[in-house]
Amino acid sequence: MTVDRVRLAELANQSHTTGKRFHNLERVPTHGLGDFLRWQMSPGRRFPKGKQYHLLRPDAHALGHPPEDVQLTWLGHSSFLFQYRGQNILTDPVLSERASPFPFLGPKRYTPPALEVHEMPTIDRVLISHNHYDHLDEKTVRQLHRRFGDKVQFLIPKGLRRWFERRGIRNLVELDWWQSEHLDEHTEAFCLPAQHFSGRTATDGNTSLWCGWLLEIAGYRFYFAGDTGYGNIFRQIGEVFSPIHLALLPIGAYDPRWFMSPVHIAPEEAVHIHRDIGARQSVAMHWGTFVLTDEPMDEPPHRLRRALADQSVEEGLFRVMQHGETLVFPANYGN
């Protein structure tokens, strides 16, 4: 499998900045404070009930001595431990009690994280998709840096370098959309577009980028979509990178659709992405940990199951993991 570098360069020339701020590649509706208040204050609206799921405890020995095949452990929300060819890689590690700048306010975690930092094997790399609090958790980032120091490498989208350097973290790979960098002789990282937005305060909206990541490790393609709405970008990703061996795709935080659809996919769209990018195996994420939106916490997997049937995709090709579950996927699947 080869990457069409000419097409990649063409895609990289697409403009996605206006002044000092980034924007999506497609024109999508934007919702301001007034729309947010309209949603939050709509008559009869209330957040759905929180639910704590059964938590499996990962086998520390298995994590420390993974098989030669691909091993994946779900820590909750969009946080996974991906292990292959001696590399231990985290995606958007958020282990705090709340996805918030405040310890006493904001979305509460209902199921504890499957692993704390002190329980993890040596982490080599961390993929960060964007700076929202349910994807970039300062407490977890500081714990990782405190334990592993400069040995752990953070892959970040453009505009986040200063945030990390202010916290003493300098082993960084910062990329723009469609850019790539060789991390070692067997691994290349590609920063890929997503349809979303960024911001941690009232004044820094879209001053840093949002993205997905694709790692090609000795020919194996692992894709982490980050947070995203649905758009033509996924057909472009499939055009350049299909087939993708393993994709982590969001399925939750989608209601109400009038507000969320530009930036969060519903399960039906997750199945479209699975097909667009040529994924041989997908795993669901971004559900079942925090109450962020209006759908019941346990609805996304049910809708995903129906969407797979409706789109004639075998259920086993798009897995829903339990919190703390570890799955092993054959590294040579479909090669």
C-alpha cells in the first residue's frame, strides 16, 4: 500500500485559515452563544440521566507484554491505549472526574477511567485531536509528563505548541492538516482534517486546529478520527489512505441535531465514515462516559447497531467495547 503524495500535497494546499483563526474546509453552520442558550433553555429540556457502566479491569501483565498483533484498550470516552510493534500510544487521554476547567462544575464522569497513569505501561506517544476539555485534560497531561518526562511524545494539531511548552513539555510533533512526519524508521504520522472547532476560553475560539490522526506503522494503518461532523473530507481520506486497518470513530454527543450536526456525527454517519475511509475494522468512541448532549447515554450503541443493518455492514466490523475491555486485532488482517 502506497500513499499518493501528489494528491496529499494538493489537499494540503486547501485554505483553512482566516487571519489568525482556523475554519473548516466546507462551509457549515456556526452556532454562537444565542444558539447555545436557545438549546440550554428550551422549554422542558433537561439533561438525560447519567449511567455508570460496568468497568473491566485491564490485565496489567497483558498490557505490559502485548502480543505481536494489535492490542486496543478502551479507557473511556475518546481515550484508548493502542499497542503495536512495541509502541504504547494514547488517544486524547482524559482521566479526570470532570471534563471542565473547574473541579466542581461541568460534565461529570460516570464510569471511572479503566487505567490511571501510574498503572500504565511506558507510554511512547500521545495523540491529541483538539483542545476541548473532554479531549485535552491538563491534569492527565501533567501526570503523563511527570511520570514519563521527555520520553513521551505528544502529537498535536497546529496552534497548540505554546499550550504544551508553557507546561514544560517540549517533545512535540505539531502538524497542519494533510502534513506528515516520520517518527521512526517504521512509523509515519499524518494529521488529517476533521469538521469541528476549538477553544478553551471565551476568547481563543479556533485559534488552534482540530484534527484526526493516522499512524502508519510498518504498513498497518491506525486512524483516530477525533471529534467531527460529517463531510466530504472522509471520502478524501479514503481516497488517499484506503484501506485503513483500524479506525476509532465517534458515535455519541449528537442531539439536538440542529445544534450538533455540524460538529458531532450521529451513529448513522459514523457508519458512512467507516465505509468512506475503507475501514476494515472500526471501534466506537465518544459515548458512555460523560453526559454532554441530549440523547440518553445508552442510545448510541443501539442506533449504531440499527445503522449497520440498514447500511449492510456486518456488526462485527464496527465494534462497541466495554469500559476497560481489551481487544486484539490481527496485524495482517486483509494484507
